[in-house]
Amino acid sequence: MAPLIERMFRYTWFLATERRDAMVREGRGDELEKLVAEARPFQDSLRRDAA
């Protein structure tokens, strides 16, 4: 199961990185920053729950 999870993580990272780079190239950096800012609280809650 661990190799499958690792592979899925790598693919997700790759697609997210490609999409991020495309948004920057398209001049949508402000929109990207907003999306990141909105995701931070959720990310923090996941970290707290995992501890």
C-alpha cells in the first residue's frame, strides 16, 4: 500500500506544480497567492490533527 500512496503523492505533486507554473506564466500569480492563502488554515488543521 505504501508504494501506491507514494506514487499518488508524486503524481499529485507533479500536476500541482505544472498547474502552478502555468498560472504564473498566464499572469495569474495573484489568484494563485489567494488560493494558497485559503489553503493554509486547512493545512494547519491537518497538521494539528495528525499530532
